[in-house]
Amino acid sequence: MSSTDNSPNPDDLGELPSGRRLQSVFDDGLDYPRLGNVTFRRGTLTDNQQRLWNEHWPRLGRVLADEMIDTDEWFGRSAPTILEIGSGTGTSTAAMAVQEPDVNVIAVELYKPGLAKLLGAAVRGGIDNIRMIRGDGIEVLNRMIAPGSLAGVRIFFPDPWPKARHHKRRIIQSGPLHLIASRLKPGGVLHVATDHADYAEWISELVDVEPQLEYRGWPWPDCPQLVDRQVITKFEGKGLDRDHDITEFLWQRPL
Ligand SMILES: C[S@@+](CC[C@H](N)C(=O)[O-])C[C@H]1O[C@@H](n2cnc3c(N)ncnc32)[C@H](O)[C@@H]1O
């Protein structure tokens, strides 16, 4: 590694779940997020969070790895699985999981304190249908999730990367939509919500870009998956405070 290369050492994978050098190379001609020199979010845990983490993460959590997940084994049952990318502090993740006990929920997040909060909520609330992966959602989908295996994918309030020169970092692009479609089962649902008007417009232009995803718009009363986030999350709340509209998008992989 050269002295100017800030990529994580693969030996550090336990602490740095993803980095530039570890990004997958996609050669399908589609657009994927270019993360550039994004610093992956570290952060410290409180003593109590650290204690819960040490005790429960080995069972409830994983770090990005080149290893397909066996959800039946991980959850101890066979059930439809929904993967959420960018769960933040997990407020809506936990609230939704309670409402859908027959669904396995996998929360993917880069931000360790956010995962620690969700872990605490799951443990304290006895919410047994949540598992967590620390890493980049695109890498997790590509390297850990079997094709055609998910009942749903959720992306709520993804980072809008508002500066024009950062637009290529946005997670909603043709490549991720293609990757998500490939991981959904026939009938599986993708749900995206944003409170950022410019990002909503960007997504609106992409709704038909992926042939394996049928755009269902919003609302879609017969949607086979829970779409009510149950709570106003920190980010959603901020948007509402500023009088921002929330725009929701639903797609389905055709049956
Ligand atoms: C604006 S916050 C929204 C959090 C949460 N969904 C909510 O509604 O409160 C976006 C979150 O996505 C995470 N994130 C951004 N890019 C990601 C990626 N490629 N993979 C996993 N998480 C990501 C960030 O760390 C951040 O916590």
C-alpha cells in the first residue's frame, strides 16, 4: 500500500467494513455510486452500548465479508427476508419489525453507533426478527445476498449528496437498481423514501430504468409488504420541520 493510499488494510475489516479498495467492480455498463474518498463512519459507543455489543453482536450482527448469508440459519427459521440499506439509528427499523413478526429484517449500516442503538432496541424490546450487517449496502447485496432471495429492500432517506459534483455518490442509480432487482424474488418489493426534492426528482427520472423492476408508484394499497414506517425518524422529522415533502417510491419484481 502506498503512503498516499487511505484504503483500509484488509486486516482491519472488523473495524472498517468497506473502503474504496474493497469496492466491487461492476462491468455491466450501468452507473454505480462512486464513493471517492468518503470516510466510512466510525464513532464510539457508550460503555453500556459496548457491553451489549460484546454480548449480542456475535449472534445478531455481521461485518461485510465475501460470504453468502444463510438466512434460515441466521434467523433460526424460514421466513421472507427484507433488507434495509442505511438504517441509521434504526428507529423505524425496530418499529416496523415489531409490526411484521413473520418477516426477517436485515439492517445494513456503515455507522456503528447507529447499529449499536438498533441492537440495544432489539435486545431490550425482545425483537427477535432483526439482524444487522455493518458495511456498504451495495457490497452487502453483491457479496452476501443470494440472487432471487429477498422479499423486499428498503432505502429510507438515503444521503442526498446535494452538491452537483457529488451526485455520482447517490445510491439510487441504474446499477444499484439492477443489483436490487437481481436480489429480489419474483413479487419482491423495493421501497424508497426521500425528503429531498432534488433527489426525488432524480429518482423519478430513474423509475423505469431497470427492466426487471415494475414501477408501482405511491400509494399502492395492495403492496404485499409493510410500507408504513410507524415513526417519524430523526431525518424524516428534520425534513418535516423544514416543511419538506416526503416522496415515496415502490417497485415490484414482476411475478
Ligand atoms: C440520512 S440517514 C437515514 C437513516 C434512516 N434510514 C432514517 O430514516 O432515519 C442515511 C443513512 O444511510 C447510511 N448509508 C449511506 N450510504 C450507505 C451505504 N452505501 N450502505 C449502508 N448505509 C449507508 C448512513 O450512514 C446514514 O446512517
